[in-house]
Amino acid sequence: MKYSYLGRSGLKVSKLCLGTMNFGVDTEEKEAFRIMDAALDAGINFFDTANIYGWGENAGRTEEIIGRWFAQGGGRRDKTVLATKFYGDMHDKNDGPNREGGLSAYKLRRHLDASLQRLQTDHIELYQMHHVDRNVSWEELWEAFQVPVYQGKIGYVGSSNFAGRDLVKAQYEAKARHLLGLVSEQHKYSLLCRLPELEVLPAAEELGIGVIAWSPLDGGLLGGYALKPAPGSKRASNPERAEKHRAKLEAFSALCKELGESEANVALAWTLAHPAMTAPIIGPRTLEQLQNSLRAIEIELDESTLEKLDEIFPGPGGEAPRAYAW
């Protein structure tokens, strides 16, 4: 496994991040345990989750599964760099009008303590805002975050789904308070979603914010099976997007065949090639899928291959303002 620092922090994390969104939904607990054990054995120390995973009335289920995995002992918790997120509705009637999504100091305190309880731990290495909330000031946010940081409940603060301007504002306000600020931004990024190259990735790189890519396979579309899904699979039930991108996906598959690599691993390797990238999130539903993903960090894409990928999946034309100004 390869490792890198998370943004400008001194925390080292694996170049693949284990996403747990499927645990308790498409992946039963016993298989989730096997996946997490195998991830640690492979050197993946970076695990990402969120309080809402499990979804709807089952929100929190995924964190509970991870908590029970930690409770088995064997050094599991000490070996894991744990990241979770807050923002959404946890279906707690006691929250009253504060149930809806948001980043208030009220929600931060309540949701952090609830996550710690479900995860059966006393600290979280990376606590992330799952979405931007422009109704909450950075004065409120940074003041609220300082308390659990000083208490040792969280080590670092991260964001997710923030625009470039939000990253700049966050760091400006943090610097004014002599705080480290954000160390990471979790953002959707893939060969089929290159819009972040305009603003978010350049801003993150300049500000020393590590980028964690979610959906690097674009919901499985870049996994190699979108055009020939197994009966009953998720891809079989939603073929519209696959058909929309058929020409690109066929050209991509042909290129991967020439390289002798799977589509999924080439897509992950391409994501890893961006200088702002800390790690893409892999979300295996099975142990086999996890094991197959490990090859991605060994793939080095040469300039010729990167140019071919640009031809198949054109980006926005470079960073702003060059992409649209001239």
C-alpha cells in the first residue's frame, strides 16, 4: 500500500480509502467485517463513513456495524484512521425543527456524540461536514469545532461537497483565528465528472487541502459492467445513463483491454494521478471487489494513455479562467 499526508496535516493515510456506504444496506454485517479486516491486512488504514449511512429510518446503522467491528479488539481501532460526516436528518424527533440538514453548533455537538456512541470509540480522526450550509457562519462553525478538538473527540476537520469559494472562505476564517482549518475536501470526481478541475481541485491544492474523491467509478458506470450488467444488478435496473455514454464507455473498455487492466482500476489510477488527490474512495460490496481494487495503486498511466483518456472523456478545458475566458 502507498500512503500520503492528508492535506497539510501530519496524518498519513492510505492512497485508497475504504468507503462503507454499502454496509448494512447491500452488504450484510458478516461480509462487512471480512472486508474491513482484509482492508487492514492490505494496508488500507483510511475508512470513511457518515452518520446517515443506513439511510432513512435506518440512519446510523453503518456506524453501528463499524462500532461492533471495533469492539472485537485486536487493535482494529488503533490501526484505523476513522472519518465520518454530519449534516443530514437523523430522524431524531427530539431535534424538532433542527432535524433537517445543517451545520449548526447544535447539530455538531449532538451528532458527534451520537456518532461516537454508535462507533464505540472516544475519538474520530477526521470529522467532516457532509455538505455546505451557507445559513451558518464560519464564526459559529470554527468556535463549535474548537470545543471537541480541545476535548480530543476529533483530530481534524474536513468538508465534503464544498465549492471552491467555500474552501477559500473556510481557510480565511480559520487563519484569522490561528486555526489549522480544513485538512480535506471530499468531492465527486471521476472521468465522467471532471467539473472540479475548474475551481475545486486547484483551490484545494493551493490551500493545502487534501482531496478525497467519492464515486470515482461514477456509481459503477466506469466499472466495466455498465453495458453488460448481470441480471438483477443495480446497473441492469438503470440502463439509461449507460446508454447515454455508450460510445465513451466502449472506447474506454477497448483502451483498458489494450492496457491489460480492468476498467475500474484504470479509472481509479486516473483519479490518483491528479496532484491534488489524496485518495479515491472505494465502496466494495464484497470481499472480492475489495481485493480487485488493490491493483489500482500499482498502475502508472503514461502521458500517451492520459491523452487518450482526455480524448474519450474531455474535461472542462483546464482550470478557470482559461477554460472559459479564452
